[in-house]
Amino acid sequence: MTERRRRPVLWIAGALVAAGAVLTVVLTAGGGVPGATAAAPGPTTMGAEWRSFRADVTGIRPGPDETTLFVQVALPGKDPGCVREPRIEQLVEAKTDIRADVVYSTRPAAGGCQDKVPAELRLTTSAPVADRTVILNADTGNAWHKLGAGWGHCDRQGTCAPPADHCDPAWIGAAVSAAGAESAGTTRACDPAWLVVDLLVRQTEAPSRTAFRWGDGGWTSFAQTKSAGCAEIRAAEPKFPVALCKALPAPA
């Protein structure tokens, strides 16, 4: 198949969707900074008070241009009545970093809002993102940085140096970020030169298998397959080691 060259980075969709889909929210900049656990009460609905909370950030992936990123979050509840106004506030740009709060409103007393639903918020900067670190919710544990074509998660101390091990979860997460997948995927095989991950690119589609080669400082995808074993992977890249794919089941 046609080779798709993507360089990932370290690990590392306003309207809610019906169950199983990802929602997309356009950036909202400005407004007050919400508290770490709760902010000022909002209007009431059905007798329950709406409050603002910081969202759980699960990833960042590249946007369509140099001033756009998609921030991936987990929001509570599949019922549209559980969450409203997911948004990005207090966007502040500096020379070395970009800081923002990622928030949503919910009714803590409402039932049926426990399950987590994946969503993405669009973050747009005034200047190119470039190599600046992105720090979300004033938490160095939510610091992210660019590596190649993807984004990786810095460690809890804010250290963003790439690990030496190509099979480190951060490098694999970066490959998943660059692929635009909706979940972390399942790693099926990895050595310093080759990587195979089963990915759910869309919630409405069956998982597919993506094969990567290491080069130019990151993982680059070269094949997507739906079958077990080696045939499709080695058809795209004959150098791929048989030992890494011969026992693989179909993507799941």
C-alpha cells in the first residue's frame, strides 16, 4: 500500500456525541480560572447545580496547521445532560511554553454521569506552536512536548527528554498520537527498529493494525492491516522480521 510517513512524538473531539463517538469543541480563550476541584456555581437544571471542573487530559495530537493542537480529554457520562461547555480557558503563550486550563461544566449531584467519554478540544495559538511545551491545568504532570510529528507526555517532574528505549511507553504513545487514534491501542510487537500496534482510529470502526519503522528520531508508520500474521506487513516492508509478526492474531 502507499507508504504513509508520519513522525510521532513522545507520550505518548462545543457538542457531545452519542455513545461511541468523539466530540469536537472549538477553542474558547479567556474567562476565569476554575478551581482545581470546583469553580463558581452555574445555572440550575432540573434542580441540580452546574459547576465547573478541570478535565482529565489523556493526550495531545497534532492539528491541521502549525497553530492548532487537539487536546484529548475524558468527560463524565454518555448522557448529554451530564456535561456542557467543555472548553479551553486562560490561554497564555510565552516563548518557551503554552499554558491553558481545560474545563467543563457538570452537575455533581446528577446520576448516570460516572462513565468516561472521550472528547477533543481544539486549541489554537496566535503564533506557531513549534517546540514549545504545553502545560495544562497548571500541572507539570500535564506537560506535553513535540517530537517529530507527534506529542509526548513529560514526566511528573516536568522533564521532557526522550527516553533512550524506543519501546518506552512514551515513544509508543507518540506513535499513537501521530496516528490520531482515539485510544492508547495495544502494542503487539516492538524492538529497537520495528513496532506493531493495534489501534482504534474511530470508535465506529473495527481496530486496525499499524506497523512502524524507527528512523529520523521517531517512529514512522508504513502499513495498516486487518489480518493476522505477516502477509500484509511484509508486503509493505519485506525487511520486517518474521519473528515479530508470524504469531500475531487478527487486530482486536
